[in-house]
Amino acid sequence: MYEHVDPFIGTGATDLPTPQGLAATWWWPKPQVGNTHPGAMHPFGMVSACPYSGAYPTGYGQYDFNTEGVPDLLYDRPVASGFTHFQQSGTGAIRKYYNYFRVTPMLGPLDDLGTTWDLLEEVAEPGYYAATLSSGVHCEVTVGPKSAVHRYTFPADDAARIVIDASTGGLAIPHSRTVPLKAHLAMLEPGVAQGEIHVEGVPLAVHLEVDAPGWRQLLWYDRRLMPGGTRLDFDYIRPTTLRPFGLMFMGPSRAEQTVEVRLGFSLRGCEKARDNLHADVGRTQVTFDGRRDQTAATWRDHLGKVAIKAESDDQATVFGTALYHSLVKPCFAPDESPSWTTEGPYAFDICTMWDIYRTQLPLMNTLFPQRSVELAGALLSICEQEGNLPIGYRMAKGADRFSRQGSALAHTFFADLCQLDLPGIDWDWAMVHLEMDLRRTYGEDYLVHGVAHPISHTLDLAYAYHCTAAIARKVRDRTLAQQMGDLAQGWQAAYDPDTGLLRDSTFYEGGRWNYSFRLLHDMRARIALAGGDGAFVGLLDRFFGYDAGPVTQPGVAPSVGEMNTGYGLSRFEGLNNEPDYEAPWSYHYAGRPDRTAEVVHAAVANQFGTGRGGLPGNDDSGGLSAWYVWATLGLFPVAGQNLFLLSAPAVAESTSRLPDGELSITTTGFEPVEAGGPVSYVQSVAVDGKTLERPWISGRELRHIRNLHIELGPQPSRWGSRVRPPSTSDPLHTTGGGHEHR
């Protein structure tokens, strides 16, 4: 899929065709911008590099900060004041977007630093970005796992410059700038320098090598040169006293002269940053093309895990880009923890678990399980050192753990992982932290009062107890498993039997309806609480807008009245809101997989497209993109339960390279998925030639199936209506599952 990736998808405000059919009834209140960036990234790498405008989102964009509707423009075209490092991908209202160590090629005086130049002739592909600034300098960046390499092609000039600004971070819009707490910079030898800044409690070190023989190198402070200076030290910095500071390399350039800037990064000091640079790019002088080729090869391997028979170039581009966006986060930085000194796995940019635990982490578990083992080790070390399993984790320290979003979501990830029987995880060690974490923050309210508010946290905690009980069984702690299983039943206190919905409460980024249709461990009892299959399907039909008329989406700066009217619809928010990701598959548990097919068809056909505006909302570290990948394949992971629900795929054929073998998904009767076009319904499913009546397969089965064949047709069938996915109150419930065939 490498050739089909377009890193520009999602970098602009949503710009999709007018939705048709069922999708026209959905209302999307959250920011209508993908929040991705086109910069150079390595699969799951520590470092990214991207042109920096200082605007929302991620520092690349053209917009002011935004939480509802379409963002206001700050620039009417792509611009940049240089190239920064470390960017989040697709996240929304997270104030800090890193963007450290800005590198700027310049032809004018240092006083011009901060000028934004137009970005012309932009090119982006996995691991590489290039553009020409309107100043006339051609710019290219690529990255390794812990490094970045820049190449600048200058016109003829008497005083060309490469300026590194160590004081810049965050976004250049109100309340979004990051100020280093302290810093030091040092010149080591011609063309070599290093430095370290402390940002939000984390020491970020850089080792620089600049290939510009004969150029002068100087320190600068407050846009004034410091001739003869070899060190610049700040023991403390306040926002009110901050003045820009950094390094500069300056000299005459010939026409078409190229200058390379190589940067190695570390969270454990400058010497480690130097070692990381040399490990990534070697010690030779010509490194850009070699590093670019290595990163491209790694991307080809990662993206080659899944292949589809696309119906059009556009579909191939949307899918390839979705897979790409699913594989950039979390940022793995082995042996780099700034908080403990032992070697081992470390990861950041887990932004946030509530974005990725339903879709992106299950995709990583499936395609790259060893990465999941690394992440598990990192999460457990974080918990041991900092006291809790994070809901979100950034390259920052402090109490900000995104606790309003969710509770105990890491338990879901661990529950899936423990079913894979992979080496590298001490499950007894994990069990200690998983059990203790359930007593913290909202967990105390759950234990003492039986509920936690926002009421969605009650569902989080009950589900986490269910997941932890499964892990307790793995370590053969039957007493603890029983205790956890009993506490997992507390989800029922969150629902009102009179309405079949959640009880009144406060909610984070959503409302009672958004959170009422999540996939629980006991959907059989959940549906009974709502009044049975018919009543539950009726609630879902209302939520998804069946028999409702089209609605108008919020635009730029929507009014309070406009937003209140929209929220009053209590409608599915498309894929613009993470809590809604799994809701379409709730129909499966009520025996209506045909309804799932209709909703997923509407979402795939109407909410994804090519171009900068091709996403309906925040991509959220690949959470949204992973949803599209799963839907295209005709699968959906029920996170924490080690099972996958089956539905109509959006392609006629696909092949996935799994660790234990190749899985092909084939169809008969396939019709292309188009907005306003007919819906395809599953008529029958065969697993390696044997008929499968149930609409789900276990994770263990998925690893060993070689062919999944799905017969499709234009009308709903009885397939999947009689055998329901597992629920804990179902007497036939089993965690492993086997083929039910005739």
C-alpha cells in the first residue's frame, strides 16, 4: 500500500461531498479537521519532522484553535517558519504539540527569524517531506527511529544560514506555546554541536552535525550573535523573561548547494543523542538518501502487511493512508525513559487510550504483536514509577492524565494481549498493577458508591474488572478472578431501566446517547435491561437516524443556539467522536447484523475521501483510521474480549500477513461501496471451507484461519440473527470459541 499513501489526507478542514442516505441524518459537533500532518515519520518511531507554521493543528496547519465546528483560518495557504520535531498525529484539544528544535534555512538576517514563507510544490510520502520556501530554498526532511535528517538546497547567496531555535515549542497561538524550563547549548567542533532543553519536566537532548564546510557557527541570544561563545546556559526560564536562543551556521552558498543537518535525539542526555544519531545514519557525510531509503523500506514492509483489491485509485489511496496513519503512534523510544534509569521498553504519545483502545491497539496486536508486548512493558514501568496506568501519556510529566476521558482503559489492552500467549510479559507483575490501578481516582467512587461520575466511568471500571478477571485466571488466582468478576457486574447501576439508556450524568465529549451503546461484556443482560431485542434495536434506530431527515452540520464559529439544537438531536456523531466507534456493531448482539452493514456502509461511503479534507474529524493517533481499516476488511475488534465481529467488507478481496500465516478474505456477490449505492448484506460465511453460522470469530481463530469467504447479497438474510456474540450471562459463553459449522 506504500504507493497509495497520501500524507496530506486529514491535514485540512473536512471537505467531503454532501452525505447521502442514512449518513445525512448524522450530526458532527466536534472539530471538523483531521489534525494530521504531512511531515516525515517512521513507523512507531520516536521522531517526526514537519514544516512549522505555529498554527492549529499540530503546528503544520492553517487554523486557529478549535473545539466545535469548522476551524477559523489563520492562513489562507500553507506556510512555514522552519521545520520542527516531534508532532502528535490527529489529536484534538491537547495544548502541547511539541514542535521542538526548529531548524530554519534563511537568506536574510537573523532578525527575520519567525517569518513565515509560503510552502510551494509540497511533496510527501511515508518517511519523507519536501517543499520549496518562497524565499527560494528547497527543503527536504526524513527521519530514523531516533533521528532526523534535513537537506536544504540554497540559491547563490553571500550569507546563507541554517538557524536552530532551541526556545520554540508548542503552537504559536494563545495559551499553546511551550517554554523550556532550563536549557544549555554547546559548540563541540566545526559542524558539531549539542544541547538539552527541559520541557514539562522532561530533558530532551539533541546532537547536531551540519555538513557545511567553511561556514561559521555561532550561538545567538535574543536574535543577536555571540561571536566566540561556545556555551549558552539557562538554569531557569520564565515565560516573561524568555528570549529566543539557539545556534546558527552561516556562509556563502553556491547555486544549488546542498547542506545537510543531522539531528539525533534522546531523553537521556547528549551523549545518548549522539549515539542514537550514529546508530540511525552512520558516520558518513552523505546520509540523507541512505536514511530516506531505509525508512521507506521499513514503511513498505509495514504497509505491506495488508493488501486489498481496490475498486478505484481513490479507494486505494484512502485505505493506504488509513493504514499509514494507524502505524505512526505510539512513539516507541526503547531505553529512553527519562524517569527511570534501567534499560527496556519506553513509549510516549499514547494520546490517548480512549482514542486508540477500541481500534488502533487491536490492529497493532494483530499485525505487530511484538510492538504490543513492548507497549505493555512500558505501561507497567510507567505505573511502577509514576503510580498509575495512564489514560494518556505524552513526552511530559505531571498530573495531567486525561482522567476526564476515561478510566482503567489499559486493562482492555492487557486483556487482549494476554490471550496471545506471547513471551516477554510477566503477568504476575502485570496483575499487581492492574488490580491496584482499579482503586485509584474514579475507582474509589466505584468501590464505595457502586457508581462513578461521569457515569461512563462506571462502564469503564466494570469492564476493566471483567478484563482483569480474565488475566487473574491466566495467573491462576481464582480468588482474585472471582472478586474481579463480581465487581464487573456493576455496569448495571449505570443504566436506567425505564429508558434503556445511561442515567443522567455529566459526559465528556458526548452525551447520554453516545455512551449508551458501547460494547459491554454482558450485552445479553444489557439488551434485556433495555426491554429486549426489539426495544434495543428501536433505540439504536433512533440514534442512527432511521426515518429522520437530513441535518445541517455546524460551520465556522457556530452559535450556542445552533450547537444546542444539534445536541438535542441525540444523534450518532458519525466517526467524528470516539465513543461512537463501536456503536454500529451493537446491532450484532440483538440479532440484526443487517443494520450494522447499513450503518457501516454509510460511514465508509460518506465519511472518508481523498485530499486534505478527507477525514470527518480528528484522526486521534490513528484511532479513526484504524476504524476504516477494520471496516474495509469486514471485521471489528471487540477490545478486551479477544473476538472480532464479522460484517460485509468494503472490498472484494483482501490479504493480511499475520504472524502465524496469511489470512485472505474473499467474497462472492460483492458490489462496490458508494454513497447512495446499494448495501451488501452477508448471506453466509465459510471459514477454510466450513460454514460459520455465528457472526464472530475469536482472536485465536483469526490467527490460524487461512481463508474467510463471505457471500454477499442485496437483501438481508438470517445469517448471524440466531447465534449471538458471547455475553458473560449466556450459559453457553466461552472465551475461546470454536468453529460452529454444519
